[in-house]
Amino acid sequence: MRRVTMIAVLIMLVATQVKAQDTSILSRPFHPSLKKGSIREFLEDLAKQGGIDVEYSSTFLEIKKVITLNGKEATVADLLRQLLVNQEVKAVEINNKLIIVRANGTSPQPVYALYGFIKEDGSKEPLINATIRESATGKGTITNTYGYFSLPLTAGNHTLLVSYIGYTTKTVDVKLSGNTRTDIPLSLNGIVQEIIVTAGNSLKKGTGANIRTDEYEANNNLIGENDPVRSRDLQPGVINIQESTDGVLVRGGNPDQNLFLLDGNEVFNPTHLLGALSIVNKTSFKSMMFYKSDFPSRFGGLISSVTDVYTKDGNMSQWKGEANLGFLAGSATIEGPLIKNKTAVMVSFRHNWMSPRLKLDQESFSTRFYDFHFKITHLLNNNNKLMLNIYNGNDRISVKEDYNNNLQKWGNKLASLGWNHVLGPRSFVNTSFNLSHYNNLAGFQYTIYDDSTSFPVANRVYSTYSSIAHYNLKTQFEVYANNNIKFNFGAKAAYTKIKPFSIDISKEFQEDIGDFKAITPLPFMDYTLYYENEININHRLLIRPGIHFTTYKFRDYHFSSFQPRFFAAYKINATQQFYVAYNKLTQYLHLLNNPFLGMNNMVWVPSTRLLKPEESTSASVGYTYKDKTNTTVSAEVYWKKMYNITNYVDGGNIFSNDSTWEENILTGKGWSYGLELLTEKKLRKWLFTLSYTLSWNWRQFDDLNNGRKFPYKYDRRHVVNLAVAYKPNKNWDISAAGSISSGDVFTMPEKIYPDFDNSQHIIDPEDPVQTYRFIYYNSALNQFRTLPYYRMDIAANYYLTTKKRWQHKFTAGIYNLLGSASKYNYDLQASIDGKFNVVLSKNKLFGVSPFLSYTINF
């Protein structure tokens, strides 16, 4: 029903447009909102209020000439007669547009492409999603992930405004007499600016969030370690959790359903500290896009969200660096030219330590992690660029408890070789070869007791090792047919080899993977083709249809998936927009977490005949409001259905047999729906962001809960996030970020009674007294809810620039100011008098943790 409603709305929008096209533009009724103004202002009013595209060149049209109307205008033609009087021009209708040309011209002005790259001045660092627009008409575009743009314009003189957040807006004058290459440098100004784009270019291209990471230091800090990826936690529909592969859940999805890309390369576990910190070092970070509502067709592989992170290419003109020293870790990045203006290198490194202050709170917890990132960029010529990326990172965590110990080791190795090529004035291609390798070792130590004396007699360590290696070759094309139509298409071939679980049982923790027994690998292949159009039907309506096709092969199992994608945005007026999105996605990997083997025992397994690929279908409808006072409001309702999601068979253990592991996995359904609200207000010295999520998240398995649906483990009904930043002057800024949400759901027996008649056969046959055991009765799964979650972080920064132009930043703050738990566990515990009590434990990686850090840019 929801799909039918969405399609009906879109048909109505398109039908309205078609009906309007049946009437001559010049004869359409129009009453301007202005009585006096420049020709440019009247034409902008015609675009805004009338939804009519007007193209012209300031070469032969006096756009600054002031006109006073006589009040008798009733149609578009009436208005143009007064605006164009005494000017040697005429209006021509072509493709539902008005094009103003010279009066003695027999045809409209030819259209040429202005193309090139927008880069940071000096360093030549490409700027992602920078805006370039023509000041006279408001038509424009944004750069892609490599800083490239192509903007079709009529022949003649044009004035362009080029802008990017944190950079000085630049005015560029160009004269087009043919396709023209122009690379535009922008200079840093240190001031975060919000760009308000005028008529003709403010339609949303999609709902992906271009997340700014430096406005809420409190939300990004983990014990003084600035983590830019944590900024996405402020987004509605996102829940931050620990002890998972990515640290987040998005719109009711599982932790393994979030695609994380680092410079275009897939990362299978992009976190340190069991999900508390990302692998992205702030000193090497450049930009991040986050998708959860609509998914461009180039993305595929996982079904809940996409986090697309890019790091610095390297400074092409001079050597620069940044270093950070905090309570949790130290990091440094250095970048500069090997060959000036031709070859640049970037090297980044981070390593943690446990400070004495943290050891006071975490006596049973020890951790070690590091990141190393190397990138070299070489400009072959103006049209070709090569990039080599290498990343290596590892974690080792040890947790000692009263009755057992845990050891966890994991790491990522990434490598990619990319080639950017400008095919021509209207086309761009990027091709890359990528390697991603992830390994995970988990050990669980337990004690064996003597039955007669109850004394410990031996220790045993049960360890597992798993790994996944992923190789792919992909190419992506962008073709700008004209100012209204853009084509995106590409292909990918991928090979993945999984070693799902190798086992070792010994007296001590085993960290040498060569000692684990060999296991049969699980390799598979998949191939992808995608195609997408961006179509501006007119000034008010944009549609972006696309298709993502994949075919998959594992042994003798084949599967093909057609995944339609659709996005449409309709501009109500200069400040309001309405949009819809529909997506189908497929995931061939399943992440399994064995509940019997301690912390973070996760393994990836492929889809098989028994374990079908996971799929999701989602739809959303949204509204945005954005005005010139820097007030932004958005609201979105969404619905998502998931198929073939996984759970364990009760009592099953995939680690027990490498040939029957599929039989210990259940597959079922999941669905999520809700409302997301986001508002942001900017003042001269203040910045406020408030988000709210109302959601319902369900699961259903035929063999669980008598086949009835039950709430997902992280079904948090209400989630509120608030962030505030205050900058009293150029040297200081203060920020605070807080969150409160409903608790998670859990299962606990509602009744406990003795098994007097041995109906469950749970009496110990070797017990001479034949002590009875207890039967636990649950009426449903996840029928109870934990306490609400809440947390708050605060931070303050002081900035200082020395005579050597070195920039210093001193940061102080408190992480987890309220000492909140990150996880609640409820259990039944027997007391001496034979009663059972509900015991609550509050787990937290770090308690109330004051921190200091120092950053220097040189």
C-alpha cells in the first residue's frame, strides 16, 4: 500500500508537469511578487514563483537594469514585454524553457561545458561537494568525490560563485566560446559558512548527509581522542552501541548491515575498543558522507547504511603536519610534495596507551591498538591522476573477570590503487583495484573444578580464529549530457575468501594463528552493474531513477538480484522541499555472533542454498525547510522490511562442526518504521542541533517465540540527541552533546518452579540426593525493557597561533559526564534462603573520565 501511495504521488507530480507543458510558457498566467527591481530579480522571481527555467547571457542582456511594472501584466509574455523593452533580445521556447537570445539571432546561443576541479589553494587538495553556480541564473552543480565538476552554460560571459564550507567564497569571470577547462582554487578562511543557493540549484540531489565533524567537539571526543565518524551519532535513526563491528545500528538494522568505505575500499570492522572508536584518524580525515534513506545506485553489498569516508590526498606545494597527544592515544600526520605540484605523499600514524588515570578505573581491562595510513598521489597530467592507498590497523583487548578471562584480537589491512581520468568536458571516470583483509581471534578462558571438592583443577582456553579477504576491481563513469540530465554507471567484479572459524583448545591463550587447525575456506564471486540518471524535469522537480544488478556464485549456488533505486525531490518554494525515496538492497554476507563464547566472537559467512542472501526494501517520505536565517528543519517517515536475517538455533554452536554450521542458524524477517525529526539553528556565536527518533523494530522467526513477532534487541522507542556549540571569540569554543533514549528489550523468566516429576529430564543422574532443578517459564521473547539510556559529554577548545604560524589547540573536557552505563544486564541470582533475586549489572567501557589533549598544526 505504501508503495502504491508513493507511486501515485509521483505520477501526480509528473502529470501536473505534463499538463503545464501543454500550455505555451508565454501564455501562462503569472503575477510577479515585485513591482520594482532589476531584470535579474524579476527573472529569479519568475523561476521561483512560476517554476519556469530561464536561460540567458549577461553578455547581451542588461540584467542590472531597474524596471518598474505598470501593473497590467497577467501572463509571462506581459512581464517579458516590459522587461525586455529597448533591448535587442527575444524569448524563445525550447524544451519547456525560456531562452533569451539576441533579436537578430536565428537560433539560441550554443551551449558549452565549463569543467575542471575545485581544489584547496596551494595544497591542491580536491574539495568534495563544493558548489559552483552562475550568479545570473542561479544554475550550478557540485563537485564529485574527487573534486570534479562539469557545468553546461551558454556561450558568452558568465560570473560564477564558487563556495565550500570553511573556505572564502570566490567570484570567477569566464567567457565561453567553446568547452573550457578551469581549475578553481579556494582559500581557507577558518569560518564555517552556510551557503544559501538561489533559484535553480537548491533541489536536493539526495538525502545523504555531508557531515561536518568539527562543530561539536564534545560529541566527537573519546577521552580526548577526536573521532570524526562519531559525528553521525547525532543523526536521527542512528543508535550508538559498543561491542559491535561498527558501533552503530541504523533504522532497526543489525550491526553487520552498515557498509563502511575508506577511500572507496570496504572495511569489515572499522572500529577500535569494541566499537567505541573508529579507525579514522582525525589528523588524516577529509570528508564523510552518510546514507540511510536513499542509496545512490553505485552503492551495494549491505542493506542498512553507507558511511563513505575520504582522507587527505597530500599537500602538493609544501610540507605540513598535524600531531595530537591525549589521554587515550597519540597521533601524527605529515604530508607534502615529493615532486612539487605533481606528486604528494601523506603518512598518518596513531598508537594508544593506558594512562595512569584510566588504569584506576579499568584494572581488569587492558587494550592496545594502532593505525598506520599511507597515501601517495601522482598527477600524470591535467586529465589523469593515480592514487595508492595503504592502511594497517590492529587491536588487542584483554578482560579479566572473577570466573573467566577474555582475549580479543582483530585487525584490518587495506590497499587500493586508483586512477582518475577526465574523458572530456562532460565525462569523468574513476577505476580502482581494492584489497581488504580482516582477521579476528577470540579466546575464552574458563576453569574446570573437581566435582567432589569444588576446587579448581585446571584452566582451559577455547579460541577461535576467522578471517575474510576481499578483492575487487571497479570502474565508475559520470557523464553530464546537459544541464538537466546526468548519467552515472559502472561495474565491479569481486572475489571474497572466508575462513569462517578455526579452533584451538589449550591451557593458555593462543595468539599464533599457525597453531589453529586448518579449515575449509568458503570463497565466492559476485559481479555488479549499475546505472542511474539525475534528471531535472524543471526548476522544481528532480528525479533520480537507477538500477543496481548483482549476480553471485558460491560453489554450485547462484543468485541474481535486481535492486531498483528511486529518489525524487520537489521544490515547493524557495525554502521548502518535499522528497521521496525507494530502495531495494541485497547482502551476501552474514555476520554471526556466537552467544556462548564470551565477547565479540563474530564470524562472517557467505550465503548458501540454506542461508539465503539478506534483502531489504525501504521507502521514505521527507520534508525540509531552510531559510536565510540559518534555520533548518527536516522531518521524515520511513518503512523498511528485511528478509533472511539470522539468529542462532537454540543450543546450537557453529564452531562445533565446519560441515554442519548452516543447520545451527535460523533465518527470519525484520521490519522497522518510524519518524525522524532534525532541526538546526545557527546564530552568530551559537549553534544548536536537536534530533528525535520515534521507531518500532521487530523480528520474526518461525522457530522462535511460537512464530510470533517480537521486539528487536535494540528496539529503542524514543531517542533524543542534543548538541550545543558556543564560540565567544576566535580563540575559544565550548560544546556539549547529550543523548537520552528508551532502554533495550530483554528476556527473563516470569515464572520459576521445581521440576518435581522430572518432566524436563533435567535431574542430575549422579546426584545421590536427586535434587530437583528449576523450570524457567517465558511467555514471550524480549518482553521486558531495561532502564533508559542517557549520556553527556562536554569539551572546550583554546586556539593559539604563534609567530611561526604554527597553530596550537588545547582541549579539555569530560567524557561520560554522568557516569552512564553503555549496557544493562538483568539476571536471576539465587540467594542462601532459596529465593531468586533480579540482579542488575551496568557495563561501561569508561566511567566519568576527564581528559586533556593537545594538537599542533605546523
